[in-house]
Amino acid sequence: MTIRIGVIGTGVMGAGHASMLASQIAGCEVVAVADADEARAKVVAGKVGAARVFSDGKALIGDTGVDAVVVASPDPTHHPLVMECLRQVKPVLCEKPLGTNSTECREIVETEMRSGRRLVQVGFMRRFDPGYEAVKAALTEERHGLPLFLHCIHRNAVAASYTTSEAIILNTAVHEIDAARFLLGEEFVSATVRGTRATRSAPSRTPQFLLLETASGVLVDIEAFVDAQYGYDVRAELVCEKGAMSLAQTHAVRTWSSGTVGNSLYADWMGRFDDAYRRELQAWVQSIRSWKAVGASAWDGYVSTRTAELCLEAYRSRQTVTIDIEERPAFYA
Ligand SMILES: NC(=O)c1ccc[n+]([C@@H]2O[C@H](COP(=O)([O-])OP(=O)(O)OC[C@H]3O[C@@H](n4cnc5c(N)ncnc54)[C@H](O)[C@@H]3O)[C@@H](O)[C@H]2O)c1
């Protein structure tokens, strides 16, 4: 059975997903695309061979020729579009974050549980990155003993001018929050957050530093710096009782010149996580065919947004904030 997919949002992420689904992912075809900017949607439709173009995401979801949906439109559209997918009982891969706040995410969780079927996957693609998977496997087998520290770095070259210090926590650091939860397999219990001084290239926002503690006492620090200028740079190092593991940096090219040797950096996430996106999309399509959910669930989407919200509270208050996540429902076991 070929899964007929509709993609909503044809900007950077949506165009990338549509192209990958159409050319590299087995068992599916892209039959429809939607974008508020219909002209942009038409260009992407032409490239991926999608016959139908919509300017309204809900109309795409309602199309009887669409079996499953990718939501890659801006964050505020995620909740209404995912809710519509649940109403129409259509599997949906929603880009992160699942909602703009935890109330929206919780409503999605409750609605999905009432539907009795796992239909929502959240686009936390790090879970499909071979490096993160290898660290997770080593941790699960306790190859280096118990974890003590997880150091996470998330640097972008540049960010949109409207990006705020708050958005750096809710939209950027949320990736690291989910990755840490995925690796460590437990929730956070407290957060302290500080911004350093603003940089001269982005005076309206401050790079963020988050210090979180997990239920078992692992300390996780996250640097979220979206104006680093020099390139896209994501790192993680896990320190355990008798060993440490760090993500190997993937590089397209190594250069020897002018007395130095260096590795080129990816400009952004599309190159760095190309493999993770491909594996995420293939696993999602396979999960629809097998009815066996994979990747980050709606619950993971809720918890990561709730955790990020409390980090925001810690940033604003300059106090250490308690994180009290409810028990994971059996539905998401
Ligand atoms: N997983 C990741 O690594 C990752 C990376 C970047 C962005 N994202 C997420 O992906 C989403 C899209 O980000 P992007 O960088 O592609 O943004 P973008 O601005 O490049 O593209 C968004 C597209 O959505 C369209 N759009 C706006 N409102 C719409 C609506 N109501 N209905 C349909 N289309 C609408 C816009 O016209 C635009 O074409 C965001 O939620 C973002 O947080 C995820």
C-alpha cells in the first residue's frame, strides 16, 4: 500500500520534507501540498509531482485522497492542524514544537488518547540521528557506567531578526530538552536559566544557558546561541562514571590551507541532520503501514514544551524552578 501524503507549509522544512518523501522515501507519494502562499505551494507541487495544491491546510487534511499529513507551517498553526488531523483520524508528523504552549499540547494528548490510536508523531528528528542513537544504546547497556553530566551546545549562524530571548528557549532549546529526555530516559525536576550579555550582531536578544537536573540527579547544561555567526554547530557530550561519549562531528570537507587544517561546518540544520530527517520520514511512513508508532509522541511534545515553559519561568524570575511533570499515561508507554 502506498501512503498518499499531504504536506502543509512549503517553506524551508516543508519543501525539504516534500522533496525527500517524493524522491528518497519508500512506500509513499506526495499527492498534495498546502501553503498560505499558494504560489510557493505550486512551485513545490511541481517539483514533487503533487497533483493538488491548497492555500488552506484544513482543506488538504479533509481531502479524501490524502492518507497522512506532514505539518511544517509556523508554530501557531500546529495545534489547530494537528487537532483537525485527529478529527479526521489521519496520521500526522508535526514539526516541533507540538504547540505554542503546554495547554495546546495537552489538549492534543487528551484528544489522541480519546481516539484510542497513536496518530501523532512530533518532528524531534535527533531521535533518528545515528550519533544520538549510538549514545542512547551505550547508555541503555550501561557500557560506561551511570550518566553524570550531559553538555549540550546548540549554535546557529544567524536567526530571524524577530527572534526573542524567550523564543530561544521555547523554539531552540526545546530540541535539546527532548534530546536529553530521549538519551537519559527520564524527566527533569528543576531548571535554572540565565542569559549572557547580548552580542553586537543581535543586540535585542541574549544567548541562553540552561542548567537542568533530572529525577536521578544527572546535570544537563544547554547553551542555546542562535547568532554564533560562524556556522551551525550542535554538540553533545555525555560523561558517565567510567567513560565519556561525544557526538562525532559530521563534516562535508576537511581543508589543509595556510598552515592550518580544518573541517567545514554545515550552514544549518538541513545539512547537519539530513540523515536524521530521512530516517525520521522513512520510520514515520513505515509506522503508518505497520500501525506501530515511532519517534517522539504527542506526550513527548507536551513534556518538552511544558519543560521549556518552566525554563522560561526560571529565566524571567532568575530563580531555580521546580519541574513537576505528571506521570506518563500508559497509552504512551
Ligand atoms: N525539526 C527541525 O529541525 C526544524 C528546523 C527548523 C524549523 N522547524 C519547524 O518547522 C516549522 C516550519 O519552519 P520553516 O523554517 O520551514 O518556516 P518557513 O517560514 O520557511 O516556512 C513556513 C511556511 O508555512 C507557510 N504558512 C504560514 N502560515 C500558514 C498556514 N496558516 N497554513 C499553511 N501554510 C502556512 C508560509 O507561507 C511558509 O511557506 C516551524 O514550526 C519550525 O519550528 C523544525
